[in-house]
Amino acid sequence: MAKKNKMKPRELREAQKKARQLKAAEIKNNAVPAIAAMPAAEAAAPAVEKKKSSVKAAGMKSILVSENKMYITSFGKGNSAVLEYEVDKVDNNNYNKTQLSSKDNSNIELGDVNEVNITFSSKRGNESGVEINTSNPTHRSGESSPVRWDMLGLKSELEKRFFGKTFDDNIHIQLIYNILDIEKILAVYVTNIVYALNNMLGEGDESNYDFMGYLSTFNTYKVFTNPNGSTLSDDKKENIRKSLSKFNALLKTKRLGYFGLEEPKTKDTRASEAYKKRVYHMLAIVGQIRQCVFHDKSGAKRFDLYSFINNIDPEYRETLDYLVDERFDSINKGFIQGNKVNISLLIDMMKGYEADDIIRLYYDFIVLKSQKNLGFSIKKLREKMLDEYGFRFKDKQYDSVRSKMYKLMDFLLFCNYYRNDIAAGESLVRKLRFSMTDDEKEGIYADEAAKLWGKFRNDFENIADHMNGDVIKELGKADMDFDEKILDSEKKNASDLLYFSKMIYMLTYFLDGKEINDLLTTLISKFDNIKEFLKIMKSSAVDVECELTAGYKLFNDSQRITNELFIVKNIASMRKPAASAKLTMFRDALTILGIDDKITDDRISEILKLKEKGKGIHGLRNFITNNVIESSRFVYLIKYANAQKIREVAKNEKVVMFVLGGIPDTQIERYYKSCVEFPDMNSSLGVKRSELARMIKNISFDDFKNVKQQAKGRENVAKERAKAVIGLYLTVMYLLVKNLVNVNARYVIAIHCLERDFGLYKEIIPELASKNLKNDYRILSQTLCELCDKSPNLFLKKNERLRKCVEVDINNADSSMTRKYRNCIAHLTVVRELKEYIGDIRTVDSYFSIYHYVMQRCITKREDDIKQEEKIKYEDDLLKNHGYTKDFVKALNSPFGYNIPRFKNLSIEQLFDRNEYLTEK
């Protein structure tokens, strides 16, 4: 067999970079991007990519270790764990195996167990009976403990913080890391929310006026609005007065309307004041969460993330109750009357069900969305059914009622698995879990759809027959004889949720749909995992101590919180912009389209005829509303950027071409066809991308001012083209900003972990006891390097070469640089200052390179620093090379050097996870 040409890591990274540069150059030169010369391992992708490990696919969930025993678990229903075996080590070659699961519940068969490997086979799925090997987690060469020692050396301190004592197992630490993951994702989202709220003020450098940073739940609204009447110190009173001034300025901008927050239109000052009080509470809670997750203040009860909301003034909890009840009221009020057309159709079709039962199930389906908790996609099953067998239902005649028709079809499928055939649903979940690839999953869905078609074909036909305007209109007029009290046992209200869950719901006010989904999905997964760990720890077979310390008692309710967050996920949604903020939004919309940002309110009203009344005169106003203001991408750009600056950045063709290069070719073809007036579809993709980039660069409000909303013929063609151009423009700028926000999130997590780990190391390293991280963010890495062999940190203790590299990077920075770097990360300065520096970059080939070039220009900006030598040296390199300096990245990241894998992943472009970047799907 021929020997493979194995490349060294450095050579591999250079080859990858060369490939990216070649692609960028080919796009720039209007050529079709070719497949660059890549190492064999990179160029030849397997025909079918595996999405999960064979161990997980075969059904093994985890191997837990406690002293000399192992507990092997498999996947049960949902995310639940089934305790399968207890394996007791007698000596290196002998293990006693005891089956803990019943024959009916068992999913795996345990085979041979030796010092190095564990062999098992699945009892279910396509791989049933096939033996699979996994490593024995108790095998640790040269270590006396049966549990792997963590490389940071913080396992014992974490266990003491969360459980009050240490353990010789890997169970407690796994539960702890799930809690730490919750804090990491909250650190990211709360940092972004704080930045967005500060950004709405539009006052330049956010770090100079971070009024959100001074907000906390320590003060009541009365103290906030009148600090002079409080017993606070003069310094605190002055900070509150500054925050109050900014708070009132934010209200005046009307930009809170982007989050759906709207001051009531009334002469009743009490209603207006109540609104302001609620908004203050919301912002103060956000500020408090930020303090909890971005600064390590362990031991201070008022900073306990999971309990502070229960220990502060009741007025804050009253606001959370109001927000949740308001949402439930909007859902519950007149549910039957509001859905009577669909309910009437279902009662007519579902002969085996009582009408009351159908109404309750429909509430479950629409509001609680229990179908999303089945473990598979009802929507995908319906799509497979219609793609293969029900093509007629895709006919244009159903376009106006398609949403209603599909909703009813999905409801029938939901009832089938939720009530009629629960076993079939569980079987489908098992099949999907044991699938290895996306192709296998698609095949499983196709097989299930084939079974369903015979069962539901007549029902689907019946639904389609009722899908005409006359039938729907008559049903809409008919009276419903059912009392809303039918749903009293089903309806939810604020009293059903813990305040932690209500607090998470409040955060969703400031997030868009995708952010809400990502945040809630992650939180649900983590709380679900914690619930399972606690269940196993309390089981009679394992029976290990699991008493959480005071600050973490909340996790004893992980099962309840999992269920509550699932409800929050279903009721939370991106809110529509408030009507009272329309003038502000029109200003932002016209500015982002290229009009002079100094335009007056009167001129905006004149252009859009906002004050005029009459039929057919508001075409431009409606066009801007429908295609800009109501675009979630426009709202995102206003939250995180500045309309005028976005327009300026869009004039940079290099940047726009880079973003377009990440959009799939098929999507580029569609954009080109819909945006270009006379498209040459035979031109190369490079030419098409260049033409689209040119259109974005030259976009102007004048291009749209004559568009007619109610257009016909050629005018309608022009309107549709204008809509496509605006859509493309907003998409490209959204992808640019969103990806830079995502890159910044990685560094936010690193800062969060640094603050947390510094507090933990202070407990075990005397040299850190008197140190303050704020004085020098390098101090942790520096101290651990200096301790060498005495360091509890195995990354630095066991690798002298890497330790010396980190020491060099530490010495290449100074305390002022790393402090400013930390602040720039916390305040998303790269996004704010993008327009100032992005035009100077010579080659735009990755978001990593954009981020670090702009970051480094911000860091080297001349200030009144005492020490400037290193800054000047790095600034000279930046101005000379027109690209980021690799050594400077490592120097700035030296505070993270104590965690070598994180430090390398954040410092070396080729190791940075590019899979997290967004593309237009």
C-alpha cells in the first residue's frame, strides 16, 4: 500500500490559507471559483458524512465512574438515561458485570471489558448485534485515581463550590460543566443585549457611556428616579443620575420600539410612569445578569445568578409577572373564537374524538406546541408525504389557504403520535437516534411517510375539499357553542412558572427569532442533562451524594425548569416593532438605503406622505414598511450597528464580494436573476457576484422612490426587482455583522471563563490571593507559568515548550493592552468601529481576519497611555501590511494562555471554528 503523504500542521495551515486566497482572487477576477490544490485529507470528502459517533448511534449515552465502579447508560425516551450495567473492577483484567436494566428497557448488550476497552452491541436499529469498542474511562496510565484528572486542575474546587466537598468520580463534574455551559451562553446573549441597548442611544463609543453597566437590581425605581432622597453615597448617587439621564434619552429615541416596547398613548401619567418603571426593571435585571455572568463574585449572595431574583425588591418580580401574564392573556383570550374555523373543521372530521377533547388538543398543539417534544419532526413527515404521494396538494389553487391546510394536516399527524399510536412515535425516535447520517434519517422519514399515507390519505383529501373561500367564510360567521372554560385546566399563567424561567422569558424581548431558538434550545438541553444526572445520582444503584450548595439549589428543580423553558420557547417570539416608533424606523430605513442621515423629520414625512390621507398615495411608505422595517435583518442591523455606517461599509466591494463568496452558488443564481434588469445567465458565477456587489455598492434611495406598491405590468416587474435588491443588500450586511458578532462571542466566553477560573485558582494558589484581575488580565497565566512544576495546571506543567511560548506572548503585551482588549470584547467594539478601519484591509478572506484587523487598529489607537512602545510597533506593522498581525493576536490572547487548547483555538486562524460562520441558506 502506498504511504500517505502526511503534511505537517504548519504546512497544512499554509495550504488551507493559500486555497482561500486563490478562491478570493478568482472571484475578484470574475472567474468561476475553481477547486484549489488542497491536501488529500482536505480535498477528498467522504461520500456520506457521519453526523454522530458510532458509540452514540448504537445507543450508549455515557459511562459514569465512581471510585472503582462504572455505570453504563443508554438513551431512553427523549433525553432520558437508562442505567444499563454496573461494572465493578476487581483488578486490571477482571471486572464484575451486573445488569441493572430490565429486559424490555435494555438498549445495549455489554460484551468484553478489559483495562483499555469496553465492547458492547446495540439491541436496536440497523447496527443491532454489531460489536463496537469504546475506551475504558478508568484507564489512566500512571495515575492512581480511577477518574481522569482535569488538565486545569480545578475539579476539586468546582466540586467544593457546587457541592461543598470533593468526590472521586466523574459524575459530579459532568453535572457541574452543564451548569457552567448555562452561564457561558447567558454571558454571550446578555453581553449582546447590553451592547444593543447601549447602541440604540447612538452616541459613539459605547465603552464611554455604558449606562447599562451601572444598572442593577439593588435600587428600586423610586431610588433610580430620585437618588437624592436615598441614603446612598455621593458617588453612587452621581452614577445613578448619569444612568437616569441616559435612560430618559433612550426612551426619547423611540428605538425601544424595535423590541416591541411601546409607551401607552394616554394622558394618564400613571400608565406612562408604570411603563417606564417596567422598562427600568427589565434593563436593571439585564444589567444584574451581566454582573453575575461576566464577573466572578462567588460568595456574594446578591450576585447569585440563580437566586438574586428571589432576594430583591418585589417590584421586580411584579414586572416579570406582568410580562408573562400579558403574553399568556394575549394567547388565551378568546382562543376558541379565534380558532373556530379550524376547530369546526376538525370536529367535523375527527369522528372518534369528543369536541371538548379536540379543543384541548388543539390548544396543546397551537400554544404549548407539544409536537416539538415528540423527538421527531411532524413537518418533515408531512413534507415527505406530500412530496411522494400528495403532489396535488401543492397546486397553486391552494396558495391562499396553504398555511391553514398544512396546519390541519400536521395536527392530525400530531394526534396520531400523541394519543393514538404512542408506540409508533417511540419506535420512530429510536430509529432516528440509531441513524448515523442525514441520508439515513431521510430514509427513515420516507419509510414512515409511506406508512402514514395509507392511513391519512382520505383525511388529507377531506381537508383539501374544505379549503375554499366560501366554506371558510361561512365557518367564520358561525357561532361556537363551546365555553372558553373548557380550557381552564390547560391554560397557563405566570404563577405556573418559577421566576428564573420568567427572567429568561424577559430576555427574549431583546432577541430575534433565531437567537430565541438558540438560547432556549441550549438551556433546555442543559437543564434536561442536569435533571438526568441528578436522577442517576439519586438512584438506588448509584446512590452518591448530590446535595447542591446554597447558590445552586435551583437545579434541584431541573425537571420543572426544563418543562417551563419549553413553554417559554413556544410562547416567546420576536416582537413586531411598535407603531409609535415608526418615524424613527423610517429615518433608519431611509438612511440605510442611502439618504442623507441629517434629513429632518418633516422631510421624511413629506417624502413618505406620512401626514397625508387618501387612497393610493402611500405606496412608497408601504413599500419601505414591508421590505425594510418589517425585515428581521434590518432590525438586527439597527440593533447592532448604525444605519449610516452600514451604508458606508456596503460601498467596500472587497468586503461585499467576500460575503457573497460565502453564499451558495444556487442562491447567487437566484439573486442575480431577480436583481439584475437584463441578466446574462450564461455568465460565470464570478461575474454574477461582481455585478451583485456593484449593485450593493451603488444602492441609493433614488432607486426606490418611484416604486409603486400597487403596480402592474412593467411597474410590477420593477417593484419585484427593487424588493430583491433590498433583500440582497440587507442579507449581505446582516451576514457580515452577524458573523462578527458570532466571532466576538467566542472571546466573550473566554473572558467569562477567565473571570471564573481566576476566582477558583485564588482558592488554591497563595500567590494569587492578593491579586486583582482588573489590574492586569495576564496575571493568571503569568502566575501559573512562573509556578512551573508546582502549578496545578497540567497544560503548563507538563509541556515546557508551550509554557515558554505563552510566556513570550505574555511579555509581548502589557496590562493596558489586555485591559483595553477585554473592554473591546465586552462592548463589541469591532462591530461599532467596522466602518472606520475595514477599508484599509488589503485582503478580505475570513471573518477572523476582519475581526482581528479592526480589533488591533482599535487597540493601537493613540491614547494617553504611559507605555506606548509595543503599541507603536504593532501599529506600524498594521499600517504597513494592511492585515492583522499574528503575534499581536497571541499577545492580546495571552490572558487565556493558562488554557492551551482555548488559547490556540482563539489565536490561530486555521484552528478557529469556521463552521460557526453563517451563510445564506
